[in-house]
Amino acid sequence: MIVAMALFFASCGKDPEPSQDLRFSVLGDSYSTFDGYVDPETNDVWSYYDVIGVTQVEQLWWYQVSQATGWELEKNNSFSGSLVCNMNYDNYYGPHSFLRRMDDLGNPDVIFVFGGTNDVWDEAPMGDYVFGQWTDDELCAFRPACAALLDGLMRLYPKAKVYFMLDTALGEEMVESVHLITEFYGIPCIDLKGIQKDWSHPNVEGMTTIASQVLAALGDRD
């Protein structure tokens, strides 16, 4: 794992010591929230994890990744129900979109973006592929908003490694869109598979499945 991490950061332009403590941030939605473990603490959290058996923060996918890698959580800026783009199903500029929160991730070495699920669930427009000079209207659609998000993260956190995590069962259009946009920016996309869910959310087994696939993706870099 140490060798993999050294090579992984060499690809970011960093040259850290192998023993360097690394910090990661999460920009996500309800899949990454847990009561008392979101920052800002006013972020909405999903209220029903206890109903599906996720009763301890140690069961969350990002906590398991932290335990396995030794990385420390810098900031978990996840907000339940949030979309990547600025529009929700009420045709309202979402004040809690990924775009609106991307500048509040602290000073991480690694950023995990786990989004797009609510854009599909809330039937946000896909829009066109736009890779610069975005208008407000364009940022109300997923494709231009996703591009603006990744562009913004790379500018705001130039020394951080960004990963996009893609949920299951989002449809071919979303998958193809994310793949094209992440490839354009040279950002790895972790295509999650076989996530066990209850109430459309990862249960205990699902959280472990997510964590194991993230860890596998990190290990693939050596």
C-alpha cells in the first residue's frame, strides 16, 4: 500500500515521503452522511440509516477507507439529497449543490466526489457537454455542471488527487456522460458495482462493498 500511495501521488505532481500522513475529503450526498460527521454540521443527513442497520459511523464507506489506508478525514462536506447541478426537481437553484459546496473541503490530499445519484433521481436535465465559460442556465444541467465541478476542484485544490465515484443503476446516459467528462479532465472514475441497498441506500454490506471497491481502485495505481 505504501508503494502504491507513493506512485499515486507522484502522478499528482507531489513527492511525499512514504510515511507522510495523508488527508482526504468527501464531497457527497446522503450515501456519505452520518449524524455528527458532516461539516458544516448544519448539512442535512439522511435520517433512516438506523432503519437499514447502519448504526455506527464505523460502518460508513469512507470510514472503512480511512481505517484501511491510515488516511485521516479532512472534511466530509456531504449533504443529503444534493445534486451536482444547481437545479432540483422544483426547477429551483439548489443552494446545496455540489457546485455550491466544492470550495469548502479544507486542505485535502485526496478528494472523493460521490455524486450524480440525485441528479438522476430528481430528473435533472442532462444538458450539453460544455467545458468552459459556463452560464448560470448551463449549470442547472448535469453535464456542464459536472464539468464545472471537476474543473473547479482541480483549480481550488491543485495538489489534491480527485476521484469520482459513480453509483449503480443510474442509466447508460449518466454513465457515458460521467466517463466522458472524467476522461476529459484526467480524473479516475470508480464505477461501483453490486452495492447492496435497502430503501435505495447502501446497507451495512453495501457500505463495505463500496469501501472495498474504492480500495481496489486505489491499489490499481501501483
